[in-house]
Amino acid sequence: MKMRKKSELPVKQCAHCTLPFTWRKKWERDWGGVKYCSERCRRAARPAAGEGDAS
């Protein structure tokens, strides 16, 4: 595989913080499914369990 400059890598926008983030090797197999820039944003985007139940 040919080496690429960081500026040539694909970029997406985080669904939670809306900041841009670039492709990483660990996301190679699932780049289409990556929505968040970090684990922290992924956790913050999900509603907490039991928060909507006021019964």
C-alpha cells in the first residue's frame, strides 16, 4: 500500500461535537459506520439508561 500524506486522508464530521476528524488505521474495516471522533463523544451521544422513565 502506498503511503499517503495526512492531508490526503478522508475526513468526516463527528455526529456529537461536529468537529472534523480524519481516517485512522483502526477504523479501516468499518469507516462507513464510524460516526463519532472518540469514545467520549460516542458515550455522550447515547441517552443514559432509565433517564426517560419517570414512572
